[in-house]
Amino acid sequence: MNVHVLRTELRRSVAPWAGAAVLMTTLGFLLLLGGTLGNGTTAWTAQWTAMALWIRSLLFYLWPLAVGLGALQGLRDYRSKMSELLVTTPRPARHRAAVLVGATAATLVSAFALLIVAGGVQVLTNTEYTHLGWLPISLVGALALVAGAVLGMGTARALPSVLTPPLLAIGAFAFTVLMQMPLGQTQRVTASGFPVAEPNQLSLLSPAVQDVRDTLTTLSASVDIGQTIWLLGMAVTGFALLVAARPRTRLLALTPLLAGAAVALLVLPTDPERMFVIDKAAAEPVCDGPVCVTRTQEGRLDDVAGPGKKALSLLHTALGGRAPVSVRESDTVQEEGTTPKWSGRTVPLDFNDRGVVAARGEQEMTWVLIGKGMVPGCTPVGWDGTGGEDVARTIAVGWVLGDLKSLPDMAEAIRGHVDGEARPLWKEFTALPPAEQRARIDAMRTAALSCKGDALAALTDGASG
């Protein structure tokens, strides 16, 4: 393609405005509402994969925007009343269409790349784990914008009307919403009895992805391949509609779109566990003695290694042979809504835990890890809450340390409530003989680790279930 021709096309088309609209609206969304795009380890600037997935999730409105702007571009000849004149020129229609598509694709890809750069600069300051696993996710996102714009151009050329761009944009937005909500989700009940919604195969036809819930999962290769096939079919159909001059040819131009959808559905996985898979490299443990984190959090190992070793030492002194022997960040992802399972030999480390986030300094981190070793927590995965186990954890940490401590929590109101509940119970507990205290601590840990009893009840009256 001639560079001079492309430069001219960029000046006289809406392509630069399309790129600017994508870039500026997304940057505004990310800067003003960035707090809604995850928090902690799943924030959009925390990890490379999380960044790519969060930006892909914004395609629920960026893709319809690209479709609508592409349709507006496709109406240019119709608005200028030059369609018949251009048909009489010796230059093939495919050459004119290639210039039009090239200009739009260049601006949209450039805008999307600038979004990645904006996020990537921040990710570099927040993590030491670098990899290229995020690249296919981003490339498919850029392809989705281009394919949507080309489809919009071709549709507007085939159906020239001032209503075409807004109707296409609205239809594309409705498509992304339906694929992410009713049509794209399957409702089921987990083994623990909790209702959950999980994505089905149809949801993968949407260029947008679901919200990011953890740092260890990524889109599988079959998802990337299937979506690429579907989007390429969409782009080919759009280009064919741009150059088609007869109704029959326009009908035939739909073939790549339909064929792409059919082949994509054969490639795209139907099992949710094959849609989002564990990134084995990200889940690889990085250890400092008995304290291990996943590779995604290796930059924080120094912050938890000292407190972790101190916590294990204190737990061993208090519990003897029943004490945990390691501190580990989980390298697996449990299903949302399930009840956690604990071994008792490992102190679970979760960098999104309220106490871990709120801990200031090595001392508070040590207290938090002791508490997790004593009462790991039985709140279903993906849920948040507070209750008796927080009070039991506070008393258990006090028993290990020999003095009641106020454990860190992001919410001061929750911290104050737990402390208020724990103080009178602590006085009653410490008035018991040492042997009775130890028996109740053992009963509490049994209930806390099995998640089948009431840890606080076991601690206060000796009941284990």
C-alpha cells in the first residue's frame, strides 16, 4: 500500500477519530474508575495477564464503538454521492477498500497498543514477574476492534442509511451484553450447595472477557485460536461487503462469517475448566526456606519470609508436633463458592486477605500469619465476611504470644468490633488451667481446619462441632 495514499486517507477519513475515541474513552475509564478494575493482586496494573484481561473486558463497549465508527466510515461515499462515479474509475474496488481498511486498522491497533503501554508501564513498577503469556490475549483484542470496524464498514456499504451506524453499534452492544450475562452463562449449584454462574461456549464469541478473579488463570490456547478464527471470518465478510456490488455477491460475502462461527465453535472449549486454565509458569513456587510464594508474587517474598519464619517458630513452640511447618501461597484456584480445605501443616498465605493487606511492618505480618495458622478461615471462596472465627483467631494469636493483640484489618470498624468481642472472652479463657486452655485450642483448630464445626464455640465452651 502506498504510504502517500494511506496518509491522505488518514486525513480525509474518520479513522483517526475512531482511534482517538477508543484511546481517550478507555483511558478516562481506567483513570477515573480504575478502582473498579480489581484490587490487590488482581488490579489491572498489578500483573501482565490481569492487565491484558481487564483491557479485554472493556471491549464490551469498545467493540460496539468500533463497529459503529466503522459503519460511519463505510457511509462516506454514500454521503458524498460519489458511489456511481467511483464505480466508473479503473481502480479496482478492492484497492480502495484496502486503503480504507488499512487506515482504520492502523489507528485502532495504535490506540489499543497505547492502552497496553499505559498499563504495562505501571505493571513494571508493581511486579518482578515478566512474561509474554499476556500477548495473545491482547492481540486477539486488537483484532476484535479491527474486525468489528471492517464489518461495520461493509454493512454500511451494503445498507447505506444514516440509521445504520447507530443501529449497528446498539446491536453490537446488545450482543456483548447477552454473551456476558444470560446467553453466555450457565447456572449451576456447587458441591457445597452454592449457586454459581460460569461462562459457556457462546460467551467466547464475544470479544470481551469476564472479570479477573485471580492472578493464576489465563485464557487457554484453544480460546485464543477459536476467537481468532471467528474474528478473521468477521473481517473477511466485512471486506467482501465493501467490494461487493451485487445483491448476490453480498449474500455470498456472509459465508466467511458463518463459516468462521461454525469452525470457531468446533475449536472453542465447552468446559469452563478448559476456558480459563492455570498458568503453570505463574504458579511455580519461589521459596525462602519454608516460606513460598507463587512466581507472580516473587517480588514480595522478602516482605513475608522473615515474618513467616518467625510465625512458624512461635507456632512450633505453642503447638509442638501439631504446628504448621511451612507458609505457602496457594498455587491452585478453588471454585467460587466452595468451602476451603486446610491441611494444618501449612499456613495459607493470600496477598488479598484483609489482614495481610492491612499489616504494617514485620510484627503485624507475623501476627496475621500466626492467626492464619491457627484459624485459616472457612468463608466460601470468592465471598467476604466476618464473624466468630475472627474473634477465635484473635484469642488464638493471644494464646500463642501470651498477650491479646489487636489484629490488623482494612476496616477499623471490623477491627474494633472483633477486639470488643474478644476482650471478655480472653479474660475467661486465660482464667482456665493451662491444660484446659490447650484442650480448647486443639478443639478450636480441629473445627477451624475441617470447617465442620464452630471454632469460637470450641474455644469458649469446649464444643468441637
